[in-house]
Amino acid sequence: MKITFFTLVLMISLTCFAQTEIPSTEWQIKTAVLAVDENDRDGAKVYGYNASSELIVLREGSNQYICLADDPNKKGFQCASYHKDLDPFMQRGRDLKAQGKESQEIFDIREKEVYSGDLFMPSRANLTVLRGTVNEETKEVENTKVRYVVYIPYATPESTGIPAKPIAAGHPWIMNPGTHRAHIMISPVYED
């Protein structure tokens, strides 16, 4: 079979622009809730992706948790959960990113809005990020690792006794101290 130059270019172009396959709603919900305790999974609100790769609500919730499904357009598996009081803050970040704002600009805008009271930020709230690998045969998430983030706006090492850098692997530390986005980072150490 003879392939012309035009056919080859067309095949490469179609491959380059092919969309990522979006997992089913059921799978997205099942895996998104892995970032919360089993007892709270059924009541968690879940955001995930539609066929156009847009983040939408896949399931409404009845408890304090909101879960984010893995973004199929990014390499690897990662889901997250956070307290519902963080949702306005998180949504504002997503909206600004959709407007084409860069990370520092998003940080600065939210800093100003939280400080002025135009954007609600809870005095403390938890975010859990779960990473893992998807078994291609079973579609189960394996080799999971979590990272915990506890938001405590404007906290500093001086106000908490928690250092601004980890003093050892797995030790908690404050990221963005003294800002609206101050949070305690806890990254447990896992054996490989």
C-alpha cells in the first residue's frame, strides 16, 4: 500500500489533535472519592469532566466534602478532596485560570480579594491530594500516596510553631506563610 505525503501529514495531524478519552461518570466518581474517608464517600459532592473536557458537577453532595476527579488531560492519576467552605476560593482560582491568568496573578488577585472580604476564605480547612497509578486491566487505582494541606490563612511560623521549611522528610511545614493562602503541608514518607 502506497501512502502519499498528504495522507501521512493528515494521519499525523489527526493523531496530534485527538482528544483524550474521558472516563465514564461512574469511574470518575468512584475514583474521585478515594481522597476521603470511606464513611464520607457517598455524601461527597464530585466535580469531574464531560466529553468536552470541561469541569462540571458529576454528583451533588450532602456532607462537608467536595472531591475533584482526575484530569484525564494530565499525565498520571491525581484526585483531591476539600472542605466545602473552600469551594468559593477554589472556584475563583479555576475561573481566573480559565481567563488565562498565570499562577502568580491568580495568587495576587485572590490575596487582595480575601484580604478585602470580597472572597470568602475559611479560617481553617483541609485539602487532601491522592496520587496513584491506574491498573490498565482492572482500572483500579493502585500505589496510592496522599498529601495533606491544612489552610490557615495568615498563619506564620511565629504564630503556630510550625517551620517554613520541613526539618526532615515528612515533617509538616507552612507554605505561603503570612498570606491568605498560608497552609500546613504534610507529605508522609512512603517506602518504594
